[in-house]
Amino acid sequence: MMNNINSSETALLDFSVWAAKKQAQIENILDSTLPPANTTPQALHRAMRYSALEGGKRIRALLCYAASELCGTDTKVTDAAACAIELIHAYSLVHDDMPCMDDDDLRRGKPSCHKQFNDATALLVGDALQSLAFEVLSQPHLCTQVDHQISMLNTLAKASGSTGMAGGQAIDLASVGKTLSQADLELMHQLKTGALIQAAVLLGGVNGDIVKTTAISVYAKNIGLAFQVIDDILDVEADSSTLGKTAGKDADNNKPTYVTILGLANAKQYAQQLYSNAINALMPFGESALRLHELAELITQRRC
Amino acid sequence: MMNNINSSETALLDFSVWAAKKQAQIENILDSTLPPANTTPQALHRAMRYSALEGGKRIRALLCYAASELCGTDTKVTDAAACAIELIHAYSLVHDDMPCMDDDDLRRGKPSCHKQFNDATALLVGDALQSLAFEVLSQPHLCTQVDHQISMLNTLAKASGSTGMAGGQAIDLASVGKTLSQADLELMHQLKTGALIQAAVLLGGVNGDIVKTTAISVYAKNIGLAFQVIDDILDVEADSSTLGKTAGKDADNNKPTYVTILGLANAKQYAQQLYSNAINALMPFGESALRLHELAELITQRRC
């Protein structure tokens, strides 16, 4: 029977094995990086672990590992980078779900942090997860080339701040009930989701030469936007149980999305275009960019 | 008349001139570091500037500069360190004042961030100020010794996170209405206030040898605790207009303080003891530790 599997199926199988292995790896790293639940302050540590462990598809960590394979980045460095990226992502979800922001009760199929604990704890969980991300990435003797480490820290800080993820959230908040142009919506998502996805790829590829760095930047920018376009499509098409979060939320909140601006069919076509741009950027690297290629597929074909 | 000023008065005059100069310097650095209010996202940047500029005594920045003078740290490095520390401090105030935390309407004599803007903006302001602190400290080519830069980033991240400032806040929250031992109260404040004050001194003194680093660590630990003991005393003795924040808040909130545990007289005596410990640690360094010495005095003798 095995002989009947064609090469495309083999690649697919390989990818899911690779992804599962990397997902387990990042889970282990997060588990050992997050302070144990029985250390002071226990309530905070318990809530941090609740929010950062056992959750999500770890797309950002996978992108980090995939870029690392293309660029030959050291395993220890990539582990720290992937961990830091996932901590920043986890913090952003905790704060985004809070009542004063998206007020979402459900995250990754379980009660969001402020529902499980309380608002004050959720606030501190997000704050402490952000600090922990920078602690992980600033650990002594991480990189043989210390300049690389500084560069990773700076990239992550910029991607998280007011001209990155937090800035995107601010534009999102200000846009509720407003009509946005596609360019404005693009800027919002480029910051809100794209910046951290781009950082994941760049941190994983920190060891790359200028040609590779330029290519993975283009890849990351396109895949970051595609991720958001698909998110907007899923918000309309999927139901809450598949999505693991409340579906139809953006429409209910009168938020502009790619679907409201472009319409469903054009939004799907746009996601396809972004996918093609990302794939084209990887062309020169053939098989060594396989994982990045497969992740682009995963992102644009996901159903949740 | 000038000739009549005795040496103690001259030193005092010198200190206030030095402090005013450094306060103006850190204000300028913060002003040029914070994104301009007219850049996207404008609402967020305006609120970040509102929260981080024109406020406070900049005690942490002054401690950073004073330790830098003792240890001969490069000016550019110290400026970045002082700026990062003040950004972390500003973020913590914004989040602490939020309704789900201390719910304080007044900060530095003006409406706190969430009162002036709204809760969501305050949440994002704190998040983005924290990221900006790490961005400032991870700027390329800051230190000739890149290991020093990594060490500063790691110290700041630890001081801010769940085993530092955010952890202290979590213990504080959990302690409302409870009876704490002095040891537990000490741990809480060591994390909540002490960790960042200690980081300010250590970052400023990053260039110091092992003897100086050990001494300023002892100094910083004692001065950090003294700062909190005085805070508790002022919460009882000062009024809101002098304090620039709501007085009597801790007592109203049924929070354990040094005054509730030790009594007012013993709390004052304890602050004096901590001051002496700090000063003794500076003994070997004579005049080169003058600013640290003077800051210890300022902290223990402050009236607001």
C-alpha cells in the first residue's frame, strides 16, 4: 500500500509529521520556559500557563522553524525565537479578549483568560508574558554572533509595539463603525497580524544572507496579509465550534473586514494572489524552502 | 552671601542642579524616543506621550545616571537605559491605574490614562510602552561590549516580569483583605517596586567591576524597600494634592502596608535603617558615589 502513495501525498505526510514534531517541541519549550505553577506568585503563573500552553496551531513557531531550515539557523537560537514569538502572540490574545477590547469569552475552545480568572489577572498575564518573551530572547550566551541576538530582540520589539501589533490593535479599535479603504485596512492588518508573522520568519531566518532575508521578507509580508484575509473569510464562513472562538464577531461589531470591503469572492481571489506572491519569492531556493512553501499552503487552505 | 553657604548646602545645591539637568535630559530623550503624536496610529501615540512625558520625579532615571557616574558607563548607553526604565515605569502606572487594578483616577496630578482616554487605549498604551522600552535598549550599535547590552536587556526583562514587577502586582492583588507577615510584605514590595529600582541602578552601573556591582546591588535593594516604606508612610500622612495621586487609597482598599504591620513609628525607624544599609554599601567609593548617596537621602526624606 505504501508504494501507492504518490510524491505529493508523501510530501503532505512529511509536512504533517514535521509540523506535529515542531508543535510538540515548542510546547515542551514553552512548558519549561514558563515558571512552574507552584512558584510564587502562583495565581499569576497558573494563569500564564493556562494562556500560553496547550493551545493553537503554533503557526508562528512553525514559520520560525521553517525559515530557520532555509537559512541554517542554530537550533537553540530558533527554539528561543519561536518561544518568544509564541509568548508575544499569547499575550496579545489575552489582552485582545479582555472586556475593554474584543470582549471575547472563548479562546482556543476554552474560556478566555479573564473569564477563567479575572480581568486584573488577565492584564498581568499579558504584561508578564510580554516581559518573558524578551527575557527568553535576551538569555546570556544564546548566539555565537551576539549582533544577531540584538537584531532579533529589536525586530521583536518593533513588531510588538505601537508601529507593530499594538499599533494595529489601536487602528482596529478606532475603525469600528467606520468605512475603511482597502489601503487603510491593509495597513491595519499589516501591523496587527502581519508584523508578528513577519517577525517570526525573520527571527527564524536570522542567519540568512541578504538574498534570503529579502526573499523571506516578501514571503512573510504576503503570508501575513493572506492569514488575515483568510481570517476574515472564516469569520463569515466557519462556526464557533470549528473556529475555537466566537464566529461572526467582526460583522457583529461592525468592523470593516476584507469580506465587507471586497466581497467574499474577491477576498478569496485576493488570498490566492497573496499566496502566489509568497510562493514566487521562494522560487530560487527550491527544496530548501519546502516547509515555508507548505506553510503558505496551510495558511491559505485552513478551515479554522 | 555666597561665601556663607556651608559645604552641606553647596552639595545640596549641586545635587538639585544635577537632578534638574538629568530630569530635563531624560524628558528630552523620552520626547524624541516616543513616536510623534501626528504619526499613525495617532490616538495611541498621543496617549503614550500623555502617559510617559511631563511626569514624575524620574527617580529611576536619576538612580540610573548616578550609578553610571560611579561605574563610568558610557553616556549613550546610560541615556538608553534610563529611557527604557522610565518607559517600563510609565507602562506600569498606566496599567496599575486601570479600573480592574487600583482604579485610580488621578496620576501625577492629572487624570490617569484610562480617564483621559479610555480603558482599551490605556491597555494598549501600557503594552506599547513596554515594547518600546525593549526596542530602545536593543537598538543596534548601542554598546561597544554587546554582552553588556544583552545583560541589560535580560535584567530589565526579569525585573518587569512575573518574578519582578508584574509578579509583585499579582501578590499585591491577592493580598487585599489578608493579613501578611512582614516577610511576605517585603517579598511583595521587593518585586513590585524594588525590582525595577534595582534594575535602574544595575543598568546604569553595567560598566562596573564585581566589587561595585555587588555594592550597588545592596544599595539598590535597600533603597528600593525604603522607597516603598516611605510610600506607605506618605499614603497615611500626605494629602492627595501634595501626593499628585489619591492619598489613603491603600488603607481604604484594606491593603496591608508597612504602617499597618509595623505601626507608623516603627515604619519610620525601618526606613531609616534601610537608608543606613544603603549608605554603608557606598562607603568604599567616597565622592564618586555622591549622587547615589544624595538620592538615598532624597528618597527617604521625600514628602510626596
